[in-house]
Amino acid sequence: MKRIFVDTGGWYALVDADDPDHEPVAATFRAWQGRLVTSNYVFDETLTLMRYKLGWPIAQRFGQQLRDGRIAKVERITQKDEAAAWAIFERYDDKCLSFTDCTSFAMVQRLELPLCLAIDSDFRAFGLHCLPDSHVS
């Protein structure tokens, strides 16, 4: 089965109908015929963002659905992923990469995931193939 990694921006744009990337992201989710994968670091980042911007009820409901495995498989970042992420973080000192993004890059490489659903241009700059192909942000 095909798998796609979903980053924080993808989750947020899906849930927030007022987000400028909502429509292309929602269309990508509707069209996707495979397994969704995210990380425990992205889970943390997404719930924090939703809690602050959309409120506790939305963050709690979304978090529970992720925890229950109803939306996606949440993969844990391993110690090797963290080490690889640190190497990425240090290597790209000219880029403003978050450490969470670096852990995502490392996990995507380890799991050999061919696609990412990511709004963040850093995923594309790192050389990962991302959907939606065009987005507003």
C-alpha cells in the first residue's frame, strides 16, 4: 500500500477551513488512496498549534483521532532518527529548519516514504516530493 507522510502544515490546513491552503490540502486528502503516516514529533507540534489557534476542543478531538489510529499511523522518532536529524540540523546552518522538520526528514528517509503532504517549503528544498503540487503559502 502506498504511504504518504503528513507534516504539521498539512494537518492544520486540513482542519482549519479558513487556512489559505485548506482547499488544495483537503483535495489531496480526498484523492489519496493509501496510508497516512506522521510522527510523534509532528503529533506534538500539530496539537500545540491547533490548541493555540483553534482551541482545546478541536485539538483534543483531532489528537484523539490520531491516537486511535483512525486518521494515520503515528510512527515514533527513533534514537537513530534523532541522530540523523541532528546531523541534518547542523549541516544546513544556512536554512531556518526546525528540529521537528529535521526529524521528519530523517524518518521519511528511514521509512523510504516517497511522498510528503507538506505546506512547508523546507520539505521541497530538502529534495522531498510533496503534495499538493501547488499551494498558497
